[in-house]
Amino acid sequence: MMKNIEQKWLNMVYSVLSNFAEIPPEEWEKGISKRRYLHLKKNEYFVKEGSIPDKMAFIVSGIFRVFYITEAGEEKILVFRAEGRMLSAFSAFLENQTSRFYIQALEDADLLYIGVDDYEKFLSGNKCWQTISAKYMEMLFVEKENREREFLSDDAETRYKNFIIKYPDIENRIRQYHIASYLGITPVALSRIRKKMK
């Protein structure tokens, strides 16, 4: 779907990326020239398990869930992604391998993306893109480590409280069973926790 990229979206991308490194004006213009627009409707997939991801996207509107399906057929949500975050099956994208996860829109979403070839060209060019990529990957590593620690050491109520802190703007935009899946509990258990906290 073709669409004019809105300036406010570019401003959002610049604001987020420039927190990781200073982007020279000429490099930013290059970045803009390679950005493409993608709209996904609610429940559509950005990535499916078994596919090779070919896009690195930035979410300018919408919410996504990253999840996998167990051998027993259960969906397990690893993380949510909303406005202002990058979106890709990162390890599969970087290694040109098939994805082990699904990435699905939980509401209508707008994305700005670049293809894998352009991403690699940027990384081999100006150092600012290398720094941005490295610092973003560091952030993902810390996020993953904290998520694992929560499951090892925190009870369900504490995980829910952490969820509210981490995702303050999305609880009322997604289904309760998605939150329960992320927390590793049943929707009934989540309902009990919420009633207790009220």
C-alpha cells in the first residue's frame, strides 16, 4: 500500500534514533530516502514462523505481539511492541534465517521500514548507524534478561505490576488473555490479581 509518509512519523523516528547516536543531516536524508510505508490491519502478521524476515520496521502507530506456539498448541507471548519501537524478528533478520516467532498486529498499525539490503548498507556506512544498531541490541539484551529474571524470581502479581509499569499505555488496548499469556498465567488468575489490586 502506497502512502505519503507523514512528517510527524519521521519526527518520531528521528527523536527515538537520535537518543542512541547523533545522526548527521546528510545521513538522515539518506535514511528518509530508503524508508517505505506499510499498513497492517488488526490480526495481520508482520512476520510468521518459518518465514525469512526481510524488513526492519519502526512502529509509528499500533501494537504488536511477538509470540510462539508450543508443541501442545499454546500461544506464548514473549513481548509487546508499540509506537516508538523497532520491529523485526531480529536474530532471524540479521542472520537471514527463518523466524521461530510470529509477529502480529493487535490493532491497525502503520510502519516505516527498510529492507535487509539497505540495512546492511547503512551499517557498512556512517558510524552513527552502527552505534544505533549496537545500542538498540544492547537494550534488547537487557530487556530479555529482565524478562527471564521475572519468571525465575517474581510471583504472578509482581509480574503484572511490572507489566503495568513497562507498558503503561497499552493495557486497555489489548485483550486480557494476551496479557495473561505474557504473564504466564490463565485469564482467570489475572482477573483475581486485578480484583485484589483494586
